[in-house]
Amino acid sequence: PSKIKHDIVDFAINIKSVAVHDPRRIAHSLKVALAITLVSITYFLEPFYNIFSDAGIWAIITVAMVFEYTVGATLSKGLNRAFATLLAGALGLGADSFASLFGQTVKPIILGFFVFLIVALATFSRFIPNIKKRYDYGMSIFMLTFILVSVSGSRVDSIIKLAHQRLTAIVFGGVIGILISLCVLPVWAGEGLHKLIVKNLEELAKFLEGFGGVYYRISNGDKLFFDSYKSVLNSKATDEQSLANSAWWEIGHGKFQFRHPWTKYLEIGDCTRQCAYHIEALNGYLEEKYAPSEFQETVKEPCMKMSSEVGKALKELGSSMKLMICPSSSYIHIKNCKIAIEELNTTLKVSMVADRCDVLEAIPVIAATSILVEIIACVETMSKAIEELSK
Amino acid sequence: PSKIKHDIVDFAINIKSVAVHDPRRIAHSLKVALAITLVSITYFLEPFYNIFSDAGIWAIITVAMVFEYTVGATLSKGLNRAFATLLAGALGLGADSFASLFGQTVKPIILGFFVFLIVALATFSRFIPNIKKRYDYGMSIFMLTFILVSVSGSRVDSIIKLAHQRLTAIVFGGVIGILISLCVLPVWAGEGLHKLIVKNLEELAKFLEGFGGVYYRISNGDKLFFDSYKSVLNSKATDEQSLANSAWWEIGHGKFQFRHPWTKYLEIGDCTRQCAYHIEALNGYLEEKYAPSEFQETVKEPCMKMSSEVGKALKELGSSMKLMICPSSSYIHIKNCKIAIEELNTTLKVSMVADRCDVLEAIPVIAATSILVEIIACVETMSKAIEELSK
């Protein structure tokens, strides 16, 4: 019993964290409920029922299936559904009248053959990457509608009327869904992607700006503050991919125009993840066993400079992306980084030859600084992508 | 016109590559077409039509919606759909009879309130990670069925009969879908995950075994052979995640039992990706500008040993995973790696102190060997996970 109680408490905490993490999720749940309740009313009220008849449930099904968290995803599913229904409906009617030419006995066989053919083709097409990316839902609805129309044709008297009612109902449901998603507290996929990428850049900048200080035990480095880069490691490429896919469908909103170059964001996202992996490796060199050595002290100046300058460059890139302006000073910071790399190489050369230093002390320092050099290269790539984006 | 022709040719090549990449996709398309055509026949034949009446279309909808590429995904959607329909149907009937107690005028208001409540709760629950992972589709069907049943209640005379027919049709469609997915050339998600992870291990092993030779310009290193690790970089964590989610539903098949520890595979998958990122960094040191230097020659022996031994360890881990036996000799190879690391450190120490070597030549060599050390640590983690898996 105490285990069950424990499980229930856990579950409640889990639910609370889902809501606290993004309160718009509650708003979304209420929006969906509102949209569906609105459409259900059409089934209760006589004037609407006279228009749609029993096809009214298709308006409800449409809202329930089409309403997604972001505006873009809702638009994508709504438009996919509407066009797929229209196209498949027309094709289905055509197949039905073609099959009717051969008399009632042969008709089911011909229709069955068409169904087999269309289903096989549609299912296969969903494996093609470009179709999968944008029209996957449309393909599945196309297939389903074609089957329903051509199969119902043999049982329903006035198939044209049925098709007309159902299409009207689906368009009605789709429009209600899209309008509510668009007008009531809209959640934009594009804006979400933009904020996510900016946040990731800022997290990485925070680590790099602080790294030098912690590496030389000047500052202690807030643990929490320091683990922030891990969220970038865990941020999934697919989340960004699906946001970018949804954003493709969105009309202009806020600072973003229709057909904003969202794929550029994916490139920048990949760079930040790559950078986070390097940082993960760098983080290992903050462990106690690599406590400041004499050798480490000799390269203190260039090393501190590299980490703080690359951090500043990233910060500048993040804030210029946030404001959607061309980064102005990141170029200088990256240049400073490169000067620091030169300094580092000179210092290393001098100190190692002169001091006959302990080489076992030197190895982790050289390894750590090499990672910093890689991070700088990574940030330079990012900077180019962000510059292109701001054009 | 030549552009259009070009586009068409491109598209055809695209389609062909989709089929060639995995010919089972063609089989899958034919399987779906077969299942749907079979179920459609129930709509044409009188004896079946007498059982299902118009609810027969729900059998078709069910097959079309539930049939997925892998057995596990089909089982997951089929079971989700069946149980969600059953539960929501019962709840909907309950809500309908409860609302009927208050007379015909108040009834729609009470039903509307229930619909609002259930939709809001169900939509919110889909944000909870554990529910999203396994019951996302079930939740959406639960919501939809509840709405359909409680809304139809006000329009249909014999709601019990309708609910019964529809449930029978859905179970019939689900069973047909699952049976065909299971019996005709089944594609197992679990087996797919297993093969994917083993393949990734083998790709990494190939690179590491060959690395030493190419680094010292002993062998040329087939370019194609060497880029193989890139497929691991591009293999997405989410593909593995979704395969593991589907595999959770699968009954025992081949060498895998029901409830095989699929989550362990995800851990190993993360390790391989981590390792591939290190290899990406290591690959940079194969460039021309790091052509063999004098200093590099001094650490040749331990360096060659590290790369070949870690490669052998990975190969052994891959093949023991493939055969699902406990890795026997990987332990020895990892131990050899560690001995080589000691040797490397000693050699570095001696050579740097004795020769007053060129430190600029030494830095990339130390950096590259540090990455090798990190890879060895990574493989050790992997080896532990694979050992646990084999128990």
C-alpha cells in the first residue's frame, strides 16, 4: 500500500512538472476541448444538422485529428487532410462510375482491384523521404478516403450527396480547428525553434565564459550554472527537425516572414550540438585529478583568453540571433581567439623547451587546449551560418 | 522542359533508392493492400454485411490506421485502439445514460460538459512522457470514441447495437491487421534494433582497426571504408528510440524473448554515437597537414597498439552481441589498451625530455592520442553494458 501511495505521489509530481515546464500545455488542452465542444454543438442544433446530417461526425473527427500543439503542425495536418480528401473523393467517384460500366457483378472486383492498387502505391510513397516529411498524413488520409468512397459507393444510393456532405463537414471542422489554433493564444513552431536555438547558444556561451576561471580555480563555478550545457547535449535533433517541418507551413508571425529560412536553423542546431559534445569532453578536465599544475599556470594567459573570447563570441552570436540582426563584434572575438591560439603555441614551445617540464603534467593541458581550439573552429562555422541567416 | 525531365528522372531515382535500400518496403506495401482488400470484401459480401452493417467501414479504417511497418508498432496501435475503444465506448454509454436522467433539454448541455472535460484531460495527458511513449495513439482514440459515442447517442435510436457493431468491426479489423503483419513476412522492430546496433559497432571497429595504419601512412585506407563511421554519426537516437518503443510490444521472436531488455540497447546506442563523435575529431588528424612528423614516429608502437586493440575489442563486442553471447576476449583487448596507454605516457616522457623535440609537432600528436584514450574509456563503458545485456 505504501508503494502504491508512493507511485501516486510520483505520478502527481510528474503531472505537475509537465504543466509547470510549459504552462501553454494547459491552454492547449483547453483550446482543443473548446474547438471540439464547438463543433459537437453542430450535431445537436437542428439548423446545422440539416446541412451535414450524419456527416457532422466527420467535422468532429477532423478537429480531433488535426488539432496539434503548434499552429504549423495544425495547418500542415488541416491542409493535408482537406486536399487529400478532395483529391481522393474525386478519384473514388471516378473509380466508382468507371466500375459501374461493367455491371453489378464485375463492379466489386474492379473496385477491389483499384483499392489494392491505390493502397499499395500510397503506402509505398510514404517511404519516400520528401513525401514522408510533408505529406505523410495527407497520404494516409488519401488512401483512407479513396477506400471509403469507392467501397461505400456499392451501398449508398446518392454517393455524390454523401461525398459533398462529408467534404463540407471536413472543411468546416478543419477551418474551426485552424482558426482556434491561430487566434486563441497561438503557439508558433517557428518562434519555438528560434527560441530553442538561441537558448542553446546562450547555455554554451555561459559555460565557455566561465570555463577559464574554474579551470584555474579562480572562481568556483556554480554547479547548476555549469551543467547548463548538458541541456544542449540532450536537446534532440528530431525536436528541431519536427519544429522546422511545422514552421514551413506557418504564415508570417512576429518577426518571421512566410518561408523564413528554417533549414538554416537546423544547421546552426547541429553545430551547437557538435560544440556541446566538445564541451562535454572539456568538462572532464575540470575534475580534481587535473588540479592546477605548474605547467597549467604557464599557459594561463592565452588559455583564459581563448575561453573567455570564444564565450563572448557565442554570446554575441546568440544575442544577435535573438534580435535578428547581423552579428557585429563576434568577428573581433573570433579573431582574438585566433591570436590567443598563436600565443598558446608560442608559450607552449618556450615553456616546454626551457623548463624541461613534467610531461605527464603537460599532456592533459595540451589535450584540453586542443579541445578549446576545436570549439573555436566550431564557433567560426556557426558564426558564418548565423551571418548568412541575418542577410 | 529539360528541367522538368530532369526532375522526373531525379524522382524516379529517388523512388528506386527507397525500394533498393530496403526491399521489405515493397512487401510491406503489398501486405497493407492485401489486408485492406480482404477487409473491404466484408463490405461487399452479404453474410458479413449482415453482421457489421454500415459499421463495416470501421474495420477498414482500423486496418488502414493500425497497420505499421514493424510488428511491434502494429501491435502497439492495434491494442491501443482496441482497448481505448472499449473503455471510451463504455464511458460514453455511461455518460449518455447519466445525461438522459435530466431530460431531453438539459441532456446536450451535460454531454457537452463531459466532452469538454474528457477532451481537455486526454489532451493534457498526452504531454506526460510515459503516456506519450506508449499510449499516445490510445489516448487520441479514447478521446475520439468518447465524443462519437456520447454525441451520436442523441441521434441514434439503438446506441447499444451501434456500439456493439462498431466494436466488433474494430476488433475484426485489428485482428486481421495484426495477423497479416505477424504472419506474412513479419518485420520485427526488436530484430531491426539489434541489427542496427551491431552494425554500428562493426562500423566503428572497422575505423579504429584501420586508424593506426593510415595515421602512420602504412596503408592508404580505402576512402569509402573509412567514411563508414559517418553512418553512425547520422544514425538518429530517435530511430533507435522508436524501434525500442515498438519492440516493447513484440512477442518473443527468433533469439529474443518477450520483454527483452531493449532499453539496454539504447544505452549502447548512445555510447556508439558518443564514440563516433570522438572518431570524427580523430579523423581530423588524418589530414595532410598532420603528415607523419618525427615526433609521431617516436610514439608509433603504443599508438598503433592502442588503435588496433580498441578496434579488436569493439569487433569482439559487436560479434558477441550479434551471437548474443557473453564477450570473452574483449576484456583482454581493453587491458592491452591500458598497457599501451602506460607505454605511451612513458614514451612521451622520455622522448620529450631527451630530444628537445619540436613542441609544435608534438601538440597534434598528443591531442590525437588523448582522443584515443577517451575512445578507450568509451568502449569500456560499452563493454560493461554489453556484458550486462548478455546475462
